[in-house]
Amino acid sequence: MKVRFIGSFYGNFPEDDFRDVVFAGRSNVGKSSLINMLLGTDMARVSKEPGRTRAINFFFLEEYKTYLVDLPGYGFAKVSKREREEWRHMIDIYFEKRRENIRVVFLLIDARVGPTQLDLDAIEWLSSLGLPYLLVLTKSDRAGQKEISQTVKRLREATDANYIITSAKEGRGKRELWKYAFG
Ligand SMILES: Nc1nc2c(ncn2[C@@H]2O[C@H](COP(=O)(O)OP(=O)(O)OP(=O)(O)O)[C@@H](O)[C@H]2O)c(=O)[nH]1
Ligand SMILES: [Mg+2]
């Protein structure tokens, strides 16, 4: 399968009719790793330090006429108020400009940690925009069954959106993700 890195955007997003599959979630939750797992590449930069992906990265799948869109993570403590506002502004513009193109938003939540307040805010925000989204529990290899159940239960209190359990490390959930993205 052919994947092309289109670029890191802070604005001036692509204007075309291709579809967007969006990866959102707090910093370090595993967005870039999941993109790599899904595509079988190491194109999306994975970092040990959280908060490294600052721009919006577009990867293009010719075959599906679809972009995978890697959003910078939220909730990274070590950023200034100004940076946070810039981030927010960039995200708002992205969702405004590409709204019609968005096929699904994958909202990533750490399976072990469970939803943080910012994750719950993101759920509310996505719901209010009427965007189709899927809850993607990440790093399941590091979570016990009990922790996963607890995470699911807490998510259920916030939304009835579908969820899937994934591990970029073990390849868990790849087929389901694929189905939601391209099926
Ligand atoms: N055990 C385990 N570790 C993972 C998994 N997915 C990601 N990680 C680790 O979590 C860290 C963050 O992963 P990234 O993919 O860079 O996370 P991100 O959401 O893109 O982070 P930002 O770009 O900073 O927002 C890295 O050290 C990864 O190796 C997983 O499924 N299992
Ligand atoms: Mg990243």
C-alpha cells in the first residue's frame, strides 16, 4: 500500500475532496504509533517526550483517496498559555476548513489511565459538532482486564459512541480500525 507524507501544517490546509481520518487525543496517548501500526510504516514520528507533535501532519493514501491526519496532542503541561491558545486556534481552523471531508475522528484514550477531564471535554466537543467519532483505547498491552473494564465503564457514562481496544505494540485492533477508516 502506498502512503505519502504530505506535510506538517499549521494552517493553509489542503483544499480538495479527499477524506480525512483524524487521530486525536492527549499528548503521548499513542496517536503517531497507531498510525504507524495501521499503515505498517514508521512514517509518523513517535517520541519518548510528550508534546512533540506540534503541527497537524497529513499522510495520504492514494488508493483510498484518504488522508490520515495526526493532530498534536492536548493536555501537555509544559506549554505556555499562548502556545495552548495557538494550538486551539489551529485545531478550530482545521475542523472548520475540513469539516465536510472528515470521515471519522478516532479519539484515543489510554486504556489504563482512563478518560481524563480533557478527554471528556473532547467527547463533548465532538458530540456538539456532530462529527462521527470512535473511542480508541490505546496501549492495551499495558492495561489489565479490570482497568480496561473500568475505562469502558467511565466512557459509557459520558457517551454511547462505539469503542475499540488497541495496542500499537501488539497490533491489536488493527482490522477494526481499518474497517472504520476505509471500510
Ligand atoms: N506499551 C505501549 N506503548 C505505546 C503504545 N503506543 C505508543 N506507545 C508509547 O507511548 C509513547 C508515545 O507514543 P506516540 O505515538 O508518540 O504518542 P502521541 O499521541 O503521538 O504523542 P504526541 O505526538 O506527543 O501527542 C511512546 O513512547 C510510544 O512508544 C502501545 O500500544 N503500547
Ligand atoms: Mg504524535
